[in-house]
Amino acid sequence: MNARWTRRPEGSTWGDWGDDDQLGRLNLLTAETVLRATKEIQTGERFCLSLPLDYPGGNVLNPRRFPPKLEPTMDAATGTPRYNYPLKMDNPAHIDVGCDDRVTMTLQYSSQWDTFAHMGQMFDADGDGVPEIRYYNGFQGGKDVIGPVDYADDGKQIPRDEPMGARKLGVETFAEHGIVGRGNLLNLFDVCGRERKVVSYDVFMKAMEAQKVEPEKGDLMFIYTGFADVILECGKNPTREAMHNACAALDGRDDKLLDWITDSGIAALIADNYAVEQAPARPAPGKSYANSPLHQHCLFKLGVPLGEMWHLTELAHWLKANGRTRFFATCQPIRLPGAVGSPANGVAIV
């Protein structure tokens, strides 16, 4: 019996890689799958897969997320900024000039990874009839993932005096394992153009078949919609209309599409749009349901990391021009212990 749960969500992978697993389907990125991926390197040409970290600009896309603030470090004694700083100020014999900086940033502002601690669910994992905050593989809110407050049943905030962060499921687990493998790219821009369309299983599979995209177990799945192009064209001054009415997004309410993610065996799902799925999703029947059903399916149940707002344009154009859909991909997050998301530093090699 698992120490944290006696029941798991239907169709989940909880416990499949052990009681304490924090990698989910990233376990499928083995030495063998990495070696398989290297066979896709044929020209050595490289493509950066991340947007500049100061895009999209402003906070129209998400009111909680703001651009990074870059500034110099300061001399603790004098308050002097250490930027274009002549070291002769400290010692007349020195000819060096130095720059030293720091950044304050929202980790999921630009091209990003969602970890399994990014989104959980109220779920009765111990079978006592009372749903509680749980994350992938049954890790617990308030114990394994700790915030500055807890929430009572009536919504009242209860302050905590211990350091916040994901003690389990933090992004450092992804970084330490290494997200490296074979990428497969589906070009939904060629199907949907710039119009906002919610893509069903049927449309998705028709595009997969037409483009001969055939991901295998342990592959990384990429989806190009053109949304990152819209972000860049806004020049860090996006409008609400541009951000919320452009390009394709997957229909997270489509059970057949979620079943495809399960059956495909993909290790991660990455797109250039805001949330991979349409967000918020259309309402579902019943008294309670997930606001972001594809996130729940991937992050909470399957252990499939999600990449959002990646820059896939140049890669997509090259693959189309060369009649290919596969490539070698290295997709590292930062190794920041306790973080629930991370800027993405992806590179494709063809």
C-alpha cells in the first residue's frame, strides 16, 4: 500500500514508477530513447525554441505575471551599482571594468515548463470520503507543496511561518533528470491559420495523418500554432484581443483527445500557445469539474509535463521545407529547488 494514498485517479500513472516517483512519464526518457533521438541529427543545424524572457510584455495575457526586472547588483557598503564599474575605484592599480546583475522574474511569464506541482486537484486519495489537496502521485498540499497560507473549508487563509516551495515535485527534479529526446512537431497553423480555433480529436488526428506525424512511446510532442509569432509581432505591447483571440488551442474537454495523450506514451507535451489547451475550457456537465482538464489529465494524472509559449516558428518552417517532422530536442528547465515552474531553454537540432 502506498504511504500517501489508498486510491488513485482512474487512468492515472500514480505508483507506476514507485511510491516516491516525481518524474512521471519523463521516466521514459532513458539512455536508449536519447540515443534513438540522436539519429534525427542529420545537418547539425540548431533552432532556439524559447522566446526572449521579456515577452509577451505587460500582464494582459495573465494579470498575475509580469516581465522580468533586470538590474545591477549593488555594493553593500556604498550602494554603488556594479555595472560598468571601474575596479580602480577599489584599488587604483586595477584596470578591470565589471558588470554584475540580478533579475526579479515570474518563472512562468514567457516560454515555460509546468511542473506537476503547478496544478493539482481536490481528490480523496486516502479513501476517507473527504477530498484534500493532492498533486501527481498523491503528494500533498501543505506537506509536500507548501505555500505561505493554508485554506480552511470556508476559504479563510491560515498563515504559515515555514519556507514556501515544492519540497516534492519541484522543477529541479526535471533538470536533474534532463529533458532530452526525440521531438515530433505537428503544424496546426497550416490547418487553422491565425483564427482562434478549439481543436478536437478529429481535427487533431486528421492533421497528424496528413502530416505523417507519428510519435512513439518516450517521444516529446510539439504543437506549432503560430501564437508565439503573434506575441513577437505585438512588440511587448500586446492587446487583450490579440492575446485571447488568436491561433489554435486543444480542446481539453474532448475525452478522445485526452485518451490519445494516454495511449500515445509521449513523455511531454509542448506548444507555442498560452496553455496548450483552450483556457478556460468550456463548462462541463455536473456540479464540479476541472477548469483546465488537459492540465489535470497531464500534470495531475499522467505525469506528463506541459511546455507553453515556446518559439517553434523557425523549426516548423524548416521541417516543412525539408519534409520532416522529427528532430533531436534538449529542453532544460532551470535547476531551482522548490519552484513549480521554470523558463524553458529549448534547442532543436536537425
